[in-house]
Amino acid sequence: MNAFQPTGPLLGFTGATSAPTSVQAVSSDNVTNPQVMLSNTDSSIDCVVGWGASDAAAKANAVASAGSANCYYLMRGTQVAATVPAGSYFSGITGSSTAIIKVQAGNGN
């Protein structure tokens, strides 16, 4: 993975069997379409992370189905950089138990 330069605060939520209140990834340098680093710090639970323009949209997109393009299956102990619209909200759902998910806006390639 190439370098990732954080441009916003490190946020987190606990993914669970029902989507929790989302966090909004904001970039302090006003980048129009920032990347966001998503990290699943759990060692045993995967999480489907959804994003959208509001808390409700993020929760609705946190599903493992063909109906949502605004989600990513984040395996346990992994991270991914995703390009999303500025100011997106993030939430997540697990198949069982809970997973700690970290979200941070930034730039990378």
C-alpha cells in the first residue's frame, strides 16, 4: 500500500449486529473527494462498512447485498483506503458480536 497522509481526526465506531450511529469523516484541508482509511482492529469479527451523505444513508448501506454500492466488506485485522464523497458518514454491521472500526480522512494513492 502506498503512503496515506491523514487530513482529519481519527474516528471510530463499534460495528454490531444492528448498525450503530455513524461517524462523519471530515478532512481539515477541504479536499472535495478525499480518501478515507477504514481499519478493522478486531482479531476475529468481519464488518460490512457502509457510507452515505447522512447517518441514515450510512446505516442503510451497511448491508452485504447487491443493492448497495456504498459498502465495503472489511475483514478482521485489515484496512483499506476508499475514495468517497467529502463529509461522508460511516457505519457498520457484523454477522455476530462486535468489531471496532477506525475511520480517518486523508490522501494517498
